[in-house]
Amino acid sequence: MKIICIGRNYAEHAKELNNPLPTKPVVFLKPASALLVNRKPLYYPEFTQDLHYELEVVLKVAKNGRHVQPAFAADYYREIALGIDFTARDLQQECKEKGQPWEIAKAFDGSAVLSPFVPIDTVNRQAIEFELRKNGQAVQHGNTKDMIFSFEDIIVYVSRFFKLQMGDLIYTGTPAGVGPVQIGDKLEGYLHTKTTVKHLLSCEVK
Ligand code: MG
């Protein structure tokens, strides 16, 4: 199983970090050891002083494929979840300045929180609303209609480079409002389904 992540997929978030808008999806990977089961705490890593949350919609790849054509891309996911792409922003900044890869800032143990999945039919798939609350305060509110690259665009693009395999996860980017966490913070993710707002994700920083 691999974890594929997309960066800078929401214009307002690219702006808040002073990044240019991408013309192609920005892609990076996390290893399976980055996964943090929902409701397990993240222990604040000793190598960073600026750990940030990024709430994202996560796709579970439903079948194997490479070079997926646009007309078939929607068949490659049937379930979505919420995830947090934890980022050591200070290390990431250093990597960016030196033109180095991001893995130590993005792919460390516990950096990929994953909620339970819900069937894609239970949400408005053209405009999925999701929210993050930190200690009960709303900090991020996203809508997938604001993505620069749609789920289908992402599947078409990444499958040119990586064979998609059943069970792979795709973190599809974070909306504006990212920020730091401190020890003791509680992060909670909410997904708007067609009928209700579901409290799907929960993670405490210890
Ligand atoms: Mg991210």
C-alpha cells in the first residue's frame, strides 16, 4: 500500500504559504509507516518546532490501473475519508530553500492520520464540504469544488507515473487555514454527507 499526496491543490492555501499556483499536480509520497489510526494520539516529534495540521479528503483506490484515461478515472474510487497530512513546516521550509525533497518534513511516522471511510454515494461528489476544529474552534473549512485538480485529474496524472493498486490512499490537498499545533491540542474532522455532518476524524497531540 502506498500513500500518494497532492500539494497546493487549493488556490487559497497555495497563497497563504506564498506558493505559485501549480500548472500540474504537485505529488509526493508517504510510506505505509506514516499511517496513524484514527483516535490514536500523535506524539509531537522532537525534530520540529513547527508542526502543522492539514485536513484533506482521502480517496481509497478501488482497483488496479496505470495510465488511467479520463473517462474511466471516476471508477477508481468508491470510498472517501478524511485525513491529516501532518507537516513539519520548519523542516519543509528548509528543504524548499535548498531544493531538497520533502520526505523528512511530510512522511515521518504518524504524519498521515486516517478516519474511517464512507461510500462516495453518501456525499455530494461534486462539492464535498469538510471542516477541521482545533480544541472546538473551526480552523479549516474546505469544499472540493475549489480544488485546482479534481479527483479524476489526480488519478489520470499520478497513474502515468505510479501503478495504482487497490487500497492505495490519495490525500487530495488541503484548503486554507493550516496552522500549528501544540501538545494537548485536539483535532476533529467533520464531513458533510447528504444527510448530516459526520464527526469522522479525531486526533490528539501528546
Ligand atoms: Mg497536504
